[in-house]
Amino acid sequence: MTADLGAPVSVLKGIGGVREAALAKLGVRTLGDLLRCYPRDYEDRRDKRRICDLSSGARAVVRARVVSAEGGGPPFSPRGGAGGKTPSKLLVRDDTGVLEIVFFGASYLAGALKRGEEYVFYGEVSRGARCLQMVHPDFNRADEDDGRDILPVYPLSAGLRQKDLRRWIRALLESAPVAEESLPADTIAENKLCGLRYALENIHRPADMQRLREARYRLVFEELLTLQTGLLLLKGASEREGRGIAFKNAKDGADTARFTESLPFALTGAQKRTLGEIERDMESDRVMNRLVQGDVGSGKTVIAAAAMYKAVRSGRQAVIMVPTETLAKQHLEEFEKLFAPHGIRTGFLTGAIKAAERRALLEKTKKSEIDILIGTHALIQPDVVYGKLGLVVTDEQHRFGVRQRVKLSKKGFSPDVLVMTATPIPRTLAFILYGDLDISVMDERPPGRLPVITRALGADRREDAYRLVQKELSAGHQAYVVAPLIEDAADSALRSATRLYEDLSEKFRAYAVACIHGRMRQAEKDAVMDAFYAGGTDILVSTVLIEVGVNVPNATVMLIENAERFGLAQLHQLRGRVGRGGAQSYCILLTENASAEAASRARVMVSTDDGFAIAEKDLALRGPGEFFGLRQHGIPPLRIANLAKHVKVLEAVKEEAERLLADDPSLSDPKNAALRAAADALFASAADIGM
Ligand code: ADP
Ligand code: MG
């Protein structure tokens, strides 16, 4: 067999067609992928039990001899036969007792067990009719026991068997030279890591727990180092593309105080501090790559606007890219108001703009007759050319992938980049997720805001929730009602937006109820949102569409149906849509058959409205891959590292990545080539995030 790890898995005996497709579902396409398909768990079979010590309900390993087939009953029932549903039963014994082994509809398995031979059985013990039993245990002949008693348990997809994966990977490990070392030699030495070959052998077939730990540490380290260097390389690349722009300071005519003094309110301390950090970056000739993390409602928009004002006063153009049409329109209106007194020209570019209008707009953009452009992905189409682009802002960044961010910044000559997100990330993790960015935190809300009152209610208390909606509507306020689905689905008990819309239209006849969801045409969505902004609609029934950015200060109720279906990040974002004005606001989580995990999410929501605290809890509650939309942050999926668990490793990794890049900023030295290639590959395969 070839040792070329780039070869497709189909070169292995027994893999083709269906199994090849099943492996592809796990992201395994090449032999190299197969080697890196790490076990999700292990079965420790070293602790063999005597039969007399077994108890029902536990998994156990037993070494025993087959004493009889078909444990006393007739060999075949008259109509069952070999292929039928009649269970095959065997009795096995050791020095202390007997155990029944049962196979349903798989008599060939029983046939493989020979009377008088000794086997090792592994499985769950249950109570049988006469004695304890094991149903469908794994087994192998005792004399074949190769001492590797810690067996890997692989992730599976339909059509794959644990046995097959074990066999394929074992064959691959045994076939001569496996995988060239992927880490630089000094990285291995400095961090006392084991080599790749040793790591792969022991992650798949550990001889003992100590070796498994060494193997795992090395592979986790490698994965996080690849991620971290990948992010730092992105940052380094944008910094090396020539010097950035040194924007003017206050004395030279770019005085943001002129702008902030024109606002109807004073900036909060956090806003001032953040704007200060941004201005310092902008004035230096270094390219700015700054992330502003501000919890929902902390007032990020005006900070973005102030930075854009500074860019324009320095003779440059600025753009702001947002993830949805709705949000783009809302920003346009706000920015027109903010900038009009300053004679700054704004333009609007989204996918919905008509061709003729678009042409005219692009022409003006190219000639720098527009100062500020507001829009969606349409801003990064290849034919959009900017005259003097100096500043790029992306709002609600958690919806954009890393690559989209980079694509937009390539539109200018090393423009400064400002990224705004309302998705808080635990501080301990921010540095790796945004290894390529500096971070400002806006951890303060504008004064006079009352905290949103949050209640978690069982669905049987929906009427109580409606009474609150009624009360708020009577006071002239507006309400959001959010459902997990657009339409009723036959196989689902979940509430749908369309059903709720009908119910609520009936129930709140005196009020204007509207519905919005992702399957509506853009023009329809716009009309619905416009009416809600204008106060013409009282209740807006929606899917999670309104999660991002929407700002209607008169809305005071957020009612979430089937709240158990939403993650903490989403719930927090949804709740952030209310409490944006001076009035007391409410968030009601209606839950149906909530799992223990959903119930703890609801408790977290009731107990705090601090986005950072919620992010920490989310990290603790969820598994690794799912955490707070890592994918949405543009972070590629991780195979073995767990950002929640491996914080200590992360710290070591960060140091190592910085050391490597200080010596060799683009990792172009041959000794770093393998790491560089892995980092490039990681981000090449990281999918951009759809909308
Ligand atoms: P987010 O950070 O969630 O994007 P926004 O920028 O939409 O928040 O701001 C929320 C609301 O708070 C807006 O109506 C905005 O005008 C207002 N706002 C922003 N900063 C202040 C402030 N310092 N004082 C009072 N209101 C503010
Ligand atoms: Mg915002």
C-alpha cells in the first residue's frame, strides 16, 4: 500500500462507494484525514472482572470459555431459522460462574464462537432469564489479545461500523512510514512534546494512559498552534502589505469631538475609552485591526460612526458592512441623520439595488464622490472599486468569516479595519479566536437603562405571558414574539412563526400584528420592518431573523417560544432587542419539555444579563465544537482541541506561536514549512459563513 497520505481512502481494502461517502461525512477523504480521525473516547478493557463480580447495568470485560451453544433451548425454532429473529444464545464460564451471551438476528456471530475456546467479551451486563447476560458484546479470542486493551471509540456516521474504523486505522498505522513530522524540531524540544508518529500510534492504540496523555497533549498543542499561527499569519500579512494610513489627528482637522458633540447624548466611559483606542490606532501608520466587543445595547454604532467621521475628515472613504439588508437600512437612516449636519455624503449598496442605480453609485464611489458607503456583502463584489478607501468597518462581525473580513480590507490600500461584535467571548479565549486583532471592550451601557426583567415559564403559562404583552401594548409599547420555525412541520411540535402569527392576530384583534421570516422576499421584509420601526405595527412575530442589531427603543417585550431550542448566545442577542429605551422591558422564555441543559440555560438567562458572564456559562455548558458559534467567528472546526478545556495549553501555544513568528515572520524557513502548510490549509478549508 502506498504511504502517500494524500491518497483517497478508497485505496484501502474494503473502502469504496457507500463507506467512502460515509467517511466523507466525517470530513475524512484522504489517508491523512483517516489518521487524524481521532477517537472521541476509549473503552478501557484492562479491568477484567470475574463473572461472580458482575452486576447488571455496567459495562464490563470478562475472560471466559464457551461451554454450550444455545443455552439449553432448541437450536432453531420451527419458523425462525438462522436468518430470523430468534436470538442465538451461548453460555460461557470462568472459575466463578456462568454468563449468557446473546445475539439477535446475527447467528453468524454466535457461529464464530467455538465451544471450549476462551474469549474476551466486552459489553453491557444485563439480567437474563436464568443468569446475567451480555447482548451483542464485542469479543476476540483470548490468545489474540494483543495487550492493547484501551480501545479507541471513533465518531461514526451512518454506514460505518466501529470495527471497520478500528481495522482501517490499525492497518494504516502498521503500513510502513507514517506521516512526516509536522512540527518544527525546536517546538517539539522546547515544549517537551512527543513526535508525530508516537502521538498517532498512541492516540489510536494507546498502550497505557500515560502514553495516551502524552499523545493527546501533543496533538492538542499542534492543532491549537496551527490555528494560532494561521491567525497570526493573517494579521502579519495585512501588516506587511506596506504601511497603513496615518489618519489626521484633532489638530490637523480630524477632530472627532466635533462629531461626538453633535450627538444628543454624552458618550459613556467605555465609549470614550474605545474611541480613544481607535483614534490612536488610526493616527499611527500601522494598519489597525481592532475588534470592538460591546454587549448588546452598549452603543457601538456611534463609535463606528465617529471613526468613519475621522477617516472622512482625513480625506478618505469609509465603508461599513453589515450582515443583513434590514440592518443595512437601519444603519443608513441613522448615519444619514448623524452625518448630514457635517456635510458628509453617504451611499447605500446592497444586493437589492437596481442595476442602473448601482452603476451610478459605483461610478461615484470610484471617483470618491461618496464619502461613506453602507451595505451588505454587495460591498465586496469584484466590480466595486473605491477611490480612496481608508477605513473598513464590519458590524456584527460574528456573522462574517475571517476570509470575508480579509477580502473587504483588500479593497483598499491597507485600510484600517474595525470589527464590531455583540457576541461576547470569554476573555480567556478572545486572544486566540481573534489572534489577528487587538481588542477593545465596551462593558458599560448608556445611563438610564433599566435592566430587562427575564422570566422563564412553562408553556402552560402562555396566557400569563400574553397578559403582559397586552399590558405593554396598552401602554403604547411594541412587542417581539420569536419562534424557532417558519411554518408548522408535520413531524414537529415546535411553534412556527406563521402559526403564531395567525393565533396572535386573532387574540390581539385591536392591534396590528405582522410576521417576518427568512423565506419572504426582500421587499416584503423591508415593508414589515419599516412598519415596525415606524410604530405602525404593535407585535412583530419572527424567526431569529431579528436577532442581529435591530434597534426599536419602543419595543419592551421579547417573548420567545420554545426557548429550549435556542442557544445562550441567541437568547442573549434576542433579549438585547428590548431594553433599548427608557422604559422597563421584559424577556419571557416559554419552554416546553426542557432538557436539563435547556433548563440551566434558562436559569443563566434569568440570573444575569452580562454578556461576558453568559459566554463563560455557555462555554461550560456546551461541548467544544458548538461553543458560541465558533464556526460563525470564522474559526475552523477543531478535531481534538477543546477551547473550554485546554486553556492552559492555549497559553503555552500562544507563547510558542509568538516565538516562532518573531524568528521567522512568514514561516518561510524550510524547518517551519510543514506548520505553515497546515496553517494555510486550515484556513483555506474554513468555509465562509453564509447568511
Ligand atoms: P449596539 O451596541 O447594540 O449596536 P447601538 O449602537 O444600536 O447598540 O445603540 C443602542 C441605542 O443606544 C441607540 O439608540 C443609540 O442611539 C443609543 N446610545 C448609544 N450611545 C449612547 C449614550 N452614550 N447615551 C445614550 N444613548 C446612547
Ligand atoms: Mg449594533
